[in-house]
Amino acid sequence: MRRIQTEQIKGNEVVAKDIYSSNGVIIVAEGTRLKHEYKRKLLEMRIYDIFIEDEISKDIDSNEFSDEVVKDLCSTTLKNTIESYAYTTTEETVKLSDIAEGLMQSVLSKKEVLYNVSMVRRFDRSLSDHCLSVAALSVLTALNSGISVEKTKEIAIGALLHDIGYLSMKLDMKTLCSSKLTEEEFKEVKRHVVYGYMLVEKQDWLSTTAKDIILYHHERIDGTGYPFKLSGDRIKPEVRLVSICDSFDNMIYGVMEPRKKVYEALEYIMGNAGTKYDREFAIKFNSSVAAYPVGTLVKTNTDEVCIVIRQNNQAPTRPVMRKLKKDEQGEWAATEIEYDLIKELTMFIVDTVGE
């Protein structure tokens, strides 16, 4: 299984994962063989990526797509809770504790898990999708940083709710996924942290840590963030951790900026470690995320094209890959040659292909 751009559909591809509409209805079922005319329909529905099964990815373990496993665990409950938060009771809202617990158990069950971003990019991506991704990344980074399970749960709940301020605003996700916001729209965007805090300020069941994450997750340690331009130790560690995860998820989905590839987003975070972002958390985050997700086509310094088939947990930038070649029709075909970049010390990845 691998992810391809909808634009790349030629016809006859086999769908590896159900394709959903923006309101959660299956429009193309797993196992369907695509026709070329599906491409136009999918693009009209703002579905820009799909998962397919083909010869070059047929033996990739679907369990490698770890973030999809986490999302399937709790996405429906989270969507119902977050997107109606302003109208829910405390009893309904504490369901978030169960979601946070599920995220932690998912991470703890895999001692050396790497977060393998297997997103399907949508122009109308939901708020709950973003919050769940940030929470999963935050849990993984927190536990890898030695933060206690109790404190990690508080971080997870804060991350699940960090952007609820958007519920009080007129801006939709389509607008937020545009890198061409007007000055007035950007001013409104910056108010979401205050709106979010106002929604939870009197919620006694919610920890101070979670409330701080909602209000301060756009602060930066060099004082360039908002809403109060806090800097350094005035920003609590838990907030500094979630701010990295939030920035990363926004970058790879192109929220309010041009979309970055996974490795480009990681490079940006590490390039700003110690200035915008907490250095120690940035290092832990960088070691927790697969720079080249499973199923990605990559180009090497030896001018070869390969498909990533497995991760090396101790070396996120050096996965195991299978070499590809062009067949008689000019399509990529698998070879029997595999490279483990832990062992191939002179070989490295220079870019991704087809993104």
C-alpha cells in the first residue's frame, strides 16, 4: 500500500483504503479498480491523495501506517465531542480522557514506535483530524522525553482541545488551508487561542496544563509568537512541546502556508531549535517521526529511485528501501534489490518523488 496524488491516477489502480467524502460517506470502497474518469470527480471533491495497492508496494505491512491506526481508534468520538464542544456538558466532554488514554496505550504498546505520517491530504480537512494528529504526536514526544504518564495525559487532553477556539469563529478549514489569508483574516486567526481559553476557563475537570496549552500554543521561545509574545521559561514545558507538534502538522498540511514535505517540516523545526522551539523537545520530536514515511518514493544520491518499505526506529532518516526501475510501459516496477541505509553508509536520500 502506498499513497499517490489523485493527479497521478491513470486508471486500473486498486484502492487500498476506503475513500471518504467530507461528511464521512464512503465514495470509493477498498478493492475498487479505478477508472480514469474518477480522477476528475475526486479532484472536484478536493481529495488530492489516495492509497493504492500495486506491485511495488504489495508487501508493505499496513501496520506501518501507525497514525492511521491511532486515528481509527477514536476519530468518531473526537469529532462529535470537539466540533460540538460549545454545546456539550462536562459529562460528555470527559470522553476526551478516554481518547487520551487510548493514545497513550497505543504508544506504550510499541516501545520504539516511529510516527509514520500516512495522511490523505484534503483541502477541507476537519478540525478534529488536526487535533488528533497533534495529540498523537504530543503523546509520543512526551513519553519519549521521559514525561510521566499522568502529565502526558494532561498534555494529550490539552492537545486534543488546543484549537477549539476556531469553533467561535467564522473562518472555516478551507480558509485556514489557504496560504493567502488577508491581513484581517490573519488577525482573526490569532484570536482563536483566546476564544478557546474562554470556552474552557471555568471547566473544573480540565487541568491547568491543558488550559495553558490552549492559550499559549502559538507562543515561541524567542518572543515572536502570540497572543502575549512570551519568551523562554515564561512558556511552560508542556506548551513548548505541543507547539512543535502543532507547527509540524500545520506545515505538512499547508495550513496558512505552502505545504511542506515531511522531511522539509522536520528540517525547519530542527533549524529553529533553540530559537522558536525548545531544543530538547525538538530533538526528541525529530527522533520520533519517520522523515520518509513507508510507501514514499525517494531519490538517492546515487541517482536511484526507491520505495520505502520499513523504518529503522533508531534512525528516522535512514529507512529500508527497495530499488525501482522503469518497465517497458515507463511505469515503476520493483526489483529484488533492497538497501538498508543503516548499513549503506555512503548512500542517503536527497528528495522524495511524486509529491
